[in-house]
Amino acid sequence: MKNPELWLRKGADRRLRGGHQWIYSNEIDSKRSNLSSFSAGDQVVVKAAGGEILATALMEPQSLICARVFAEGERHYDLELLCERLQQAQDLRRSLFTEDYYRMVYGDSDRLSGIVVDRFADYLVLQLNTAGVERYQALLVEALVAVCQPRGILLRADSRSRRELGLEQRTEVVYGEVPEQVPLIENGVEFMAPIMTGQKTGWFYDHRDNRATLRRYVQESESRVLDTYSYVGGWGVQAAAFGAAEVVCVDSSAAALEAVAENARCNGVSDRVSVLQGQATVVMEQLIAAGERFDIVILDPPAFVQRRRDLGKGRKAYRRINELAMQLLQPGGLLVSASCSMQLELSDLLLELQSAARRTGHFVQVLETGHQGRDHPQHPAIPETAYLKAVFARVNPVS
């Protein structure tokens, strides 16, 4: 069956020829291709103004990004293509990791736009984040079963991007059986991930390498560590497993802190891990007032910048939490300051660190920076696929 055609305006093919995969609504020749004539998920042949076939894409006619390329030239979005892409994605991760705990599919970077798959050994957690791929749910599940042979697949269709698109919010088992929590191992440390009710897919694999870096800075039997925005203890429990003398995990969610306690028990470090429930900034203020000090403070907040227009407000929020963290550090202590805000550049975060240091009377030395793990590869033509940054910095009072 021949796919309908999507015609681009003259000169609008430059990004696609450079390898980009998104087509914006203002790049369409509306006289030749009326967007209202397409439905989400329609497969289209993308043509340059001169008639050359450039690619095949899935339509998102109601969005600013009105089409997403899935193949160069002309091809069908079918079981063969999905199995091919999934196998390539899995082969890459298996070349990087010895165990099947990783982000197996990272959207555009794996040429599967709108799709995220996290693997927890025998279980998969699937996210469909666009209306176009939603239409191919059954086909994608079939392909995942063929490539991965999982015991179960959980669909987490409850992301912020889905809400913004007006898509149905739901969580459901779409293949086999899936428990509420699944085990995983990261950097040699064991965890239980609450995939049914936790944030996103239940775990954040993206900080794997940054958490491994933390090991170099944890002084066994000496380090006192504060893990703010701890979620289920990815940073804090690993710090304890690496030998920290004491770890305090802070989160606003009681369920997350119960998971911290469980994960600490799994690793035999319950005696060195405690929890405090509350908003991170409020708890940090209380700890400062109480005269508490730590050798390491970890800041891994949710995205304070969701859209470009939020950048000013978000930068102030990052500056504020870093000010509080610096006041909680022992002289010469280590600050681990992270951001998952795609709109916030590393240079922006560094400027806010410096501003926080000046405002609190501290001198900051950046020791190293980190980014998302290897199972979240960056597409070189799509800067939006690089979002995570982490700064490891030594903090001293200005003398």
C-alpha cells in the first residue's frame, strides 16, 4: 500500500538532509499537503519541494512537530522495521553492560521517536509519548516479545508529555505478568524499583555513571552524606554501599522513603541510612538551623525548567538549592549538583553554582562533570536528546 505524500516548502529540507528527524508544521507546503487531512500515526512519504523522496514519517498533525521521520527513503512502519530497530538497540546495550538492566530504547536516538523502553531483566516498562506511536502499541508489543522474550511488559502511559497532548493516562500490563516491584542491580548495588507506582518507569538509569563516580569521593567509615530529592535511594543507598559512615535521604514522598529503607535493607546498610520526609528546601533550612554538616551533599532535583519560558525562574531555583547545600557542607566538602532540565545548559548550571557560592561566601572548584549514561545515547543532530548534567565540586569557605 502506497503511503500518502507530505510536501515540504522550498528550503525546508535542510535539517532532514542533515539527519534530523523532526518536521515542523511551518515547514509544510500547505497548498500541496493540508495537515487537516492527516491523522495521528499516518505513514507519509516526505518530499522536498522539487519532488525528491527524503524519508518516511509518522504524522502528528495537531502538534508543532507535525511529523517524525522513522526511515530514510520510502519504508513501512511495520513489524519487520520495529524488530530490526529493537534488536539494534538491545545489541548496543548488551555490548555495554553485562546484565539486562538499562534503558533499552531512548526515542530518537534509537530511531524510535516517541518510544522509551526500560529493561529490568525479564520485565520491560514501555512508554509511548506521542499520539503517532500510540496507534502502533499492539505492533510494538509484538516486536518487543519477539526480540526480548520478556515475562511481562508494563505500559506506563502517564507522562507529562502525554497530558500536554491530551492523550489518555493509564498504566496497564500489556503482556504476561508484571509484579509491582522488580529487582535491578546498578554499580553492584541491589534495588527494588516500584515500576507500577513510582516515578516515570520506576527507576532513573540515566545517572548510573554519575553514581559510579560518587564511589571515588566516598571516604569509607568517614563520609557523612545528605541525599536530597532521594526518590528510592539511588544515590544515597549506593553511597552507603560504597562505605559512607552515615547517609540521610530526603524526599517529600513517604512511599519513596519506605523504598529507601527497603533498598538499604537489601544491601545490609540499614544501620547507616536514615530518612527525612519533607520538601527538600525546607528540610535543608531546618538542618542548617540545627547546625548539621555533611561531607557530601547530593542535589538531584526534578526538572525546574520544563519550557524555555521557565528558564529564569528555574535558574533561581537551582541557585537556591545550591546555596542551601553549600551551607550544609563541611569545609572542603563535595557538592554533587545535577539537573535533568534539557533547557538548562551546563554553562547555566555552573553560573548558578558560582552565584550561589558568592552569595554564601564560598569558593567552588569543579572537579569533574558528568552526563547521561551510555544507554541514553545522544543523537548528534538532535541536541534535545542530551539533557542530563552533573557537577562534582569541592566547596570551601572564602578565607
